[in-house]
Amino acid sequence: MKLSVFSSKPYDRKYFEAANAARKASEIDIVYHEFSLGKDTVFLAKGSDAVCVFVNDALGPAIVEALARDGVKAILLRCAGFNGVDLEAAEKHGLLVANVPSYSPEAVAEFAVALIQTLNRHTHRAYNRVREGNFALDGLLGRTLHGKTVGIIGTGKIGLATARIMKGFGCRVIAYDPFPSPAFSELGDYQTLEELLPASDIISLHCPLMASTRYIVNEQTISKMKPGVMLVNTSRGGLIDTKAVVRALKSRHLGSLALDVYEGESSLFYDDHSGEIIDDDVLMRLTTFHNVIVCGHQAFFTEEALKEIADCTLRNMEEYAATGMCKNSLTRDAKIKRRDSLPVRNV
């Protein structure tokens, strides 16, 4: 079996090679490409049984069709989010699409809480001050988290992990999710979005990006938030209308903002642009606010998460090769149309 890995970094290769070496029963030939999968690079997938892509690879109908035409049978996402892949096109051409539904949700939750702590106690500013010999406390005043209300939007595994941590701080935790989780009943109460927004001192986003959640934070929903609220997004950039958020920061209605994701991140994140002029004026405006933290989509980035991502991705490929199906499949018809297209192996 041959797997072409796109948008790969040295750390991807390290963990994929380790996961592959541990598989004595299967033979997966892995080829790594540092660039993303697109119209100019899709030809490199020819001859591969599957391609592996990351969160910002955009696989529209034309790319999916080209993959199918060149004999690719599966698209393996080494992430949970799948909004970058046209699932209808994949089903039409009989391609399996599988993701890694859960990889150390605690890693993302812990990072979200780290951002909350950093913004609240201004440790990023204190660090820079002390390096310059400035030990003044003016401008570093924070608030005690104990007793504050934290609103969690999305109570999947990451949202639940975040809720557990914030409850441990002594916070009141409330949540909004159209599909409630019984596990949240021990942590807090569900509310409607209209109830959650004005009640929360901190709002943390943990929902997938889809038509119903795109720009869930917008001019209208921001206006319903409590003045001075802290907003944290470690999920998907498209959940936030960034221009609306900038206006809310300028009007002082939004108290602080932490972003590990950004709606225009695909052309910037995961690469070094320090020697270039970045022409994204909205992102650059965000970096001018003292009460804003922007990170480069690193919440998942722990040893445990990278190990699970590599292992689960290869498991997905092995399972499909052995049975024509995959429990993490996102496409309904791939198992029917191409059930026998990969060589069946005893894995």
C-alpha cells in the first residue's frame, strides 16, 4: 500500500515513521510532500492508494475528481475537522474519506485554558516587561476566575474537557449545543445561545465548522454578549466574523480575545513568514491590540496527540484495506463502490 502525505512537517514524518515501524503485519510505503495538495500538486498522488492531508488542505470537486481519476481510493485526514473536503464529490467518485475523530482532547482544552489564564493575568505582557527591567504592575490587573461564568459552545470531547478544567477552577459552567451530551450534566447546565451569551464572562468555542456554525460569532451575537467578555477560539477560524470582532474590540465591548485559529489561516499558518510582508490587514490589525493573543493553530500540538494522529491515520488505512470499510469514515458510499479496490490484507 502506498500513502502520499501532503502538507507534512518534520514532526509529522517522525511520528508517522514510528507508527509505521510498529506495524509488523502491514506494509505501507509512505511518501512525504511538504506542500499542500492542490491543483498544481495533485499529480504527485498518482499511483498512491491513499492521500493524507491536514486541516488547511482544500479538496474541492476538481481535486477529488483528479484523485479518483489517478487511482487514489482514500482521503485520510490527520485531523478531526473535515470542512476542507467536498464529501459529496468523494461519495460521487467512490473515495473513502476518514478522519481522526479524537486525539488527546485534553491537549486542546488545556491550551484553551492556558490562553484564558494568559489573557486574564496578562502574563504575556509581564514576561516582556521583566525582560526589559520593568517590574511595574500597572496594566496587569486581572480577575479571579473562581466564581466566574464560563460559556462553552460545543460539548464534544474537547468542550467537555475544557468544562471539567474550568469547573475545577471554581467557575460556573454553562453550555450551548444542539446535541446535548449526558456527560455535561455533572459539570453545568445547558442554555440556549441567547441565554448563554449575556451570562458568560468567558466564552470558549469548541464546535465544528459547518453551514450552521459559520460566523456563529458575528455582529448580532457579539452585541448580546456581556460587555468586557473574553472570547476564546481553539476550534475553527470560520466560526468568527473577524471584522466584526475587530469592531467590537475597538468599541471596547469585547474585553479580550484569544485565537489559535483564524478564518484566513490557510495561506499563512504552519510556515515561517517572518521575512515577508504579510498583506492580511485584518490579521495584522488584530496583532496591534494589547488584549489579543493570536497563535498559529497549535492547541493540538503535543507528543501524545501527534502519536495518536499518526497511529489512527494508519489504522484507518489498514482497516479500509482489510475490510473495505472504516469506522471513522465520513463518506457513506465509499465502502459500497470501492470495497474491493484496495488489496485485502490480514492486518
